[in-house]
Amino acid sequence: MTMEFKVINTPRPDRFEEGITKLLNEGWELHGSPFVSQTGGMTQALIKKNNSESIKKYKRTINSEDE
């Protein structure tokens, strides 16, 4: 199993909410609590666990696009 890590950062509350909702619906999980960065943007870390089958499927898709 592999894991991906992603950080969302935006100063706009509407975009923050939309981005987090979209990622949660795609299988991402919140990692830690949201916070306001030094630049004033709302920030949230997320993780996504990938099983080996989904990675194999992704690699097949990438390889077929190269042909």
C-alpha cells in the first residue's frame, strides 16, 4: 500500500470548502486540523491510501497513453 499527501491552501473560504469537499469525495482523508498559514491562507493537509491494484491500474493507463 502506498500513500499520497496533498496540501490545500487558499485565502478564499469558498474555494477552500469546495476543494476539501471534492477531495473527500475522491477518497482523500483529512490529516491534522485546518489552520491559517503565515500568508493568511486556510490550509489543510490530506492523505490518500492507495492499494497496489489501483496503482497497477494507474500505471496501465499512463503507459497506454504513451503509445
